Amino acid sequence: MQKIVFDHVTKYFGTHKAVNDAHFTINEGEFFTLLGPSGCGKTTLLRTIAGFYRQEEGDIYFGDKLINDVPTHQRNIGMVFQNYAIFPHMTVFENVCYGLKARSVPKKEMEQRAMEALEMVQLTHLRDRVPSDMSGGQQQRIALARAIVIRPGLLLMDEPLSNLDAKLRVKMRSDIRRLQKELNITTIYVTHDQEEALAVSDRIAVMSEGVIQQIASPEDIYSYPANKFVSNFIGTSNFLEGHCTGYNEAAQEASMRLLETQWSQKLSRPYEGKVLFSLRPERIRLRGDEPGERLVRGTIDSVTFLGEKVSYAVRLSNDSVIEIQEHAIEPHRMRKAHQTVYVDLQLDKATLFDESGKEVLY
Ligand code: ATP
């Protein structure tokens, strides 16, 4: 268990910055996830930590130790990848012993540790089987046992669940989370699946085009996205354009206009011009068919029943369409397409960005 420090790390491929100035610390025992769309640089950053790549700029520390020039096999890392990377001709037990053999661990201790690791991933009953006739989930458990049996200071996982079906993914992710907490191993987990990241992580780093956009807990990433990219990538967001004028220095607020409503709003810095509101579908409220203070008028374009939730596409007076979600407790009370509705946008629960979407104004 150790902390990992990235001190202005940049990794180039030719002139392309695959990782651009990564500067952050992962805490001891933390489950830390690198999340972002394909090609954003997550795997490159992970491979740099593993020592498969050498960064061109910056330093990486494990604890207080600078590891820039330490080869992979001396970094004390356990790794689990998407494609299992286990030996098909060896038994489950032999697979798990492999790393211990390479480290010349005495036979008795090796057997004991391998059995412990197999117990943790609930595979002791399959110890003498070969992996080739086992399921994807079981094979990934072998890979996990093999990674933890060496008692690594750091566990790296790159999309470990993406070859598994949806149900098994959910089961495996909670098993991984439980195991990681039990063993208290600092873990870096790569995924492009936001739901997976929200479910397992202590903290998440959201990446785009090589740049870390935000690092925060799952709850904060969801509720307080740092910019439009994060707001759009995590969960569903409705973006509505408003206008802000007459910034008042003393009160630190400005006049805000959005659709047919107008009000004064505090801002984190002086600003006038176009603004962008980001609203989560479940934080918007559909009211009745009567107008009211701060309500905006809309028409239901379509209704999608999602089981426990119902999703409405609502067209507002400026012709933009927003998604609103409600619990479908009483399906007979669901609203119907073409119905006129009044909507409480609950703007105090929205995130307010500047026109470019790069900066939070409130
Ligand atoms: P994915 O989820 O698809 O694996 P990723 O976020 O892990 O994507 P990386 O594989 O780290 O992204 O790639 C980041 C960028 O660096 C991409 O533009 C990719 O094309 C480029 N890249 C990655 N590996 C190499 C390489 N060996 N040589 C040249 N360019 C590379």
C-alpha cells in the first residue's frame, strides 16, 4: 500500500501529447479510476505507471521513491487486463503460483499464499482445472488472484470487465471493490464506463484528449462537474443557453435570463454574456398544467417508460428539447405526449458555466 505521485507527467507519441501534464497524487489504499472516452490517454498513463512507457517530461513517485527509471519487474505491481493474460496450459493453481515462483518464494509459503488468493476470489474448488474450459468471469478471477498473490504495493487494472456480460460485470465489480478494501491495496482502474467508475471508485479522474479534466469523488464529479465535458460525459445533462447582464460588483451578482424567466444570481466572478446551464434530468420537476412563478412552459414530445423511471422529452419555448425523469410509481399518472406542462427547472441545482463551457460560474 503506497501513495503514487505524478509530478507534471507528459507522454508524447511523436508530436502528439497522449498524456498532457498529469499532476496529482493517489492516496494510500485508494481505489482511483481513470475514466474517459476511447483515445483520451488512460491506457497510456497506466502503462507509464507500470513502466512499459517512459514519460518525456515529469516524474513519478511510489511513496517517496522516484521510479522513472525503475524497470517494470522491480515496481512491485499487480496487473489485470481486459484479455485475462493467463496461461491456458497451466492449472488455475499453477497460474496463481507463477509470480511467486519467479520471486523464488519457498514452496510451502507459495502454496499457502496461492490458496489464500484463490479463496479471496472464490476459486479454491477449481484449483486443478485448466482455464481454457472456464468462463470469462472465472478466468478474470484467476487473473485477479495472480495479481494479488504477489502482495503488490500497487494494483493496476485496465478495463478488466469489458469482456464480460452485463450481469457478470456488475457482480465482478462489487467483488473487486470488496477485495480491494479488504487488502487495502492502492488501485488504479481504467475504464470508459462511467457507471462502473461511479460504482467502484473512491475518486475518479476524468480525462479528455490527454488532459485530466477533474479529479473528485463519484458524488462530486456527478453533482459538481468542473466543465461542460465532464458534465456531458458523466450521466445525462441538459444544456440550456441563458444570458447574464449587469454584473453588480458589491453584491457579486448579475441579472440572469433563461427562456421566459428572469432573476438575480450570485456568480463566482464578474461575468456578462452568454451562459450555459447544465441540468440533470432527475433534478427537474414537472408541475401541473397551470403557469406559476419561475415555471417555464413546455410540451411533451415523447414519453419513454424505463421500468422504475419514466423519461419525458419536453420541448421548451425556444424549441430546445430537454429530458426530464420521474419515478414511475403510479404508471397510470404518467403524462402523455403533446400535453402542455409547466416545468420547474430547479436552477439552484443546476451547474452554471461560462459560454465556452470551460469554467464554472456557480
Ligand atoms: P482506449 O479506451 O480506446 O484504450 P485510451 O483512453 O486508453 O483509449 P490511449 O490508448 O492511451 O487511449 O491512447 C491515447 C492516444 O495516444 C490516442 O490518440 C492513441 O491513438 C495514441 N497512442 C496510443 N498508443 C500509441 C502508440 N503506441 N503509438 C502511437 N500513438 C499511440
